[in-house]
Amino acid sequence: MFGAEIYIKAENLQKTGSFKVRGAFNKLMKVKTGKVIAASMGNHAQGVAFAASEVGIKAKIVMPLNASIAKQEATRGYGAEVVLHGETFSDALNYAISQKDYTFIHAFDDDDIITGQGTIGLEIINELQDIDAVLVPVGGGGLISGISIAIKNLSSETEVIGIQTVSALSAYESFHSKKIIETMPMPTLADGIAVGKIGSKTFAIMQRYVDDVIKVSEESIAMAVLLFLERKKLVVEGAGAVPLAALIEQKERFRGKRIVLVASGGNIDFALIDRIIHKGLVSSGRIGVFKVIVDDVPGGLHKITGIIAAQRGNILNIVHDRLYQDVPIGKTLVIFTVETKGQRHLEEIKDAVRVTGFSIL
């Protein structure tokens, strides 16, 4: 599909569903106190909860109010106490830090956490040679920091490229401005990397070892989640799908190269997955939505549905809007939702509709 040799580091299949368990274990094996606290959107929460239960430490996890319900319940399932606080990750983080009776376990800006995540880089290099680029999701920077240290010390010619969503750009802005910039994350499919401020330790490491940070659209993330499901039968959450989204958007940049995509997690909220899949289908043209003005008379709709059927389009839904502005009396706006083979097929259907004299808005 992309003219490249592509490998997937499937951390979505990791225990707790993401790479976070690596850093959590590395940190908690060194903790001397009997209870720890962490702030997380969900994956770090599960990693700390599981690691704490394994080493016999009490864990409290602070999550923002909008954290995925599935991730909240999974964290409780691993034995941790879950506290919901604040609207953003930063709110949850500040609250967790203020709890002085606990040992705080940072999600990314910690040497032991970074080292634990770096084992991914070691495993990549142990299994593959002559890698041109490793594409890594970036939120606070812990994952890419650990991976980049390992990769650059063992394979200096390999590019390490961070990927962020356009909805949370602190690492992207900071990397390119060469100073830490805090941003306000917007709603995103990639909630696992919706971090408003990159860490100070991770920023310094990225400046030294990371080659580039690029941003991808929410539409491409949805397409990537769908592509993982369809082509590889892998459930990958939005944050874990951003490397594939980058490949979708910058296909020519990686053509002919040997690429590793770090699929960082698979803890997708199944209450949202139908919407993500639908968004991916729309973004790829597999589902098309278009508006047509037709005569509001018996048989007016039949002609256009016949055109769509002749082009082998499958009509999923039809909505009439007679009150739409600028629609003359005697006409109606009809909104079609059509299943197609892809973007080219959708355009062929639209062209066939236009040729018969209908106007598509």
C-alpha cells in the first residue's frame, strides 16, 4: 500500500494493553514506600496499577473527569484506587503531586520511566537491522525519549520521528521552537497523547536524539485505526495509530524505506469505536455524504436513486430537508449517505449525478 517495508512493534498486545507497563515496573521495583500515586489519562494508570499489585504496593490513580470509562474500570480491575479530578491531564497531575503521603510516579518525566520505555528500542534493534526510521507516538515524551536513546546509541543512522495529533501539539511546537511550549489539548481520538505540556527531561532528550516531530490530522488517525483493524486484525487505539496516520499523510517521504511503526497501545474505548470506524470510512471515501436539490414531486427521488444504483453505490440513508435555506418552493434538499468502494468510486457517482442535470451542494 505504501511502497515501503513496514514492521509493527505491537505494544497494543502488551500486558495492560500498552507500553506503559514497562516503565511502571522499572520504577516500582525501586520504590521503597508502601503506597504510590500517579496521574494518567488511562494507560499509565493501568501500568502502575498492575505493577503495584505485582510488587505488593498500594496504588492510587488520579484521572481527569473525561478519562475513558473503559480505562477507569480497567485500572480498578488491576487493584488500584481511582480518583477523578479536574478537566484536563494537567489538573489531575497537579492534584496527584500535591498528595504528599504517597510516592508520586510520573507518567513520562522520570529517568526510570524513560529507561523502562527504552526497552522497546532495544528489542527493535535486536530483531531488525538497517532500519531507516522508527515512528513513535508522542504525548509527554517518555516513550520517544527512551526509544531514541536506545536507537541512536545502537543504530545512529536510523531516524527517530515523533508523531503528534494536531489536537495536542506541545511536543511538536516545543521541538521545532527549541523551547518548552504549553498548549491546550483539544478533543481527540488520540486521548493517550493528549498532553498539554511536554516534560523537561523528555524535551532535553528529544532535542538531542530525535530527528523530527510531525503532526497528523484526526481524520488520518481514524483511517489508521480502521486500517489496523481491516488489514492486520489489530485493535489499536488512536494514540497508537498515529505512526500509521503519518505514513498515510506522508507516503512519499517513506517510500522505499524500512520503517517501524510503534503501535503504543490498544486500549480503545469500545463505546467510541463505532464512531471512529465511521469517521475512518468517511475520511477514506468508503462512505460518502452529499447533498442534492431535487424536484419535490412524485418520482423526483426515484431518478437519482436509480443513478446511484447504476453506479453500484449502496444507499445507507436518505434525509429530506424542505426548509433548507435557498431551496426554492417546489424543490427539496436530499442528503444521501452512500457506501462506496473508495474516493474514486464516490467521485464517479457524483459525476454521474451531475451529468443528468442535478446540482450537488
